[in-house]
Amino acid sequence: MAGSFGFSSPGPLPDGAGANAPWHDGTVKLLAMLLGCWMAQAATLRYWLEPCAAPESGCHAGDPELAQWAMEAWQAASAGQLTLARAADRDNAHIRLYWATGSAGLYGETRPIVVDGVRGAEVFVLPAVAPPGGKDVLLRDAIVYLTCLHETGHALGLAHTADFADIMYSFQYGGDIREYFARYRRQLSTREDIRKHAGMSGHDRQRLAERYH
């Protein structure tokens, strides 16, 4: 599958979401720099997950759970330095995750916002990512989970890398994108296995530790 976790335009966005502006790797780096001003000192961040209520996005009922597992994975990787608390109210959340629609082959986007004077992020994930006619539900869930993990990594202040082993790897560097997802899929026998396999590299964990200490 061609494309990048970061995409140029996600198409129609949910009410209350940010402006539909072009997105590129330079903006991701700017986001990481801006978030870095406060994230390294923050112990607790609130996040909100959009319910799966828009069939046109391709969202499945269990997708918010995949996004929650991504948040839990980052919290666990922080070795106690970061607490991510789920919020019922979107407006009080530093990180807000939406299910979006967009062009085929594109995965997700993250945009900076300010919440009560504190920098946060809006995350947009395209759940309609499985190949047409695909019957491997676990592969589909793996792609949605890894996209949530990658984009929330940006929300936590992590920029792209050029290392294919990293969850923060950018598809702009090429590589075998099908294998990128397939290698993770091979670790799964059931959906619950996603919680056992974080999907991030040692380098991802090191970079998180450098930001939260």
C-alpha cells in the first residue's frame, strides 16, 4: 500500500475539528517542536476518542478500543513518567482522536491545537484501510491500531524517523509498506494479542523516555 501515515487532506472532518489545511513532514516536525515545550514536563494528559458513529468512514464498533490500546501502549512505554487519562468530554481533552474519510492508500494525520493554554493535538485516523475484498480482519485491525499508535506518537511530540523498525517511521522513505504491517500481523493469533504486542521499537521507547523524564 502506497502513502504515508501523514496525509495531505483527510476530506470532510467532524464538527469541531481543526481547519482542513495541507499537511507534510515539515509540519509534523513543527508539531513535535511545539509540543516539546510542555510535554516533557507533563505527567498527565487527557485524551478523547470519537465513538464509531459515521459508517462512511469505514469505522468498526471496536475501533475506539484499538485507539485506547494505542494510548495504553504509550503510557506503558513511558515507565511511569506519563499518564494518559481518557476523558468523556472532547473539549477538555489535550488529545482528540477522530475517524476520518480520505483518499485510498492514506492512513492518518495529526494537527496541533491549544487546550486551556496548553498545546495538544487532534488526531485523524482513516479506518477504511484494508485492501478491497480483504478478508483478514486481524490485518485490518492491525493497520488501524498501528495508525493510531503512530499518530498519537506525533500527538505526544515524536517526529518521523527513517528507521523501518520504528512505529514513527515515515512512508516517505519508501520500503516494503505491505511488510511493514504484515510483520506485526504475524505476531497476532487473536485480536487480544494486539494488547500484548505494543508495535513500537526500542528506539521509539528511547525517544519517548528522552521526552518524558
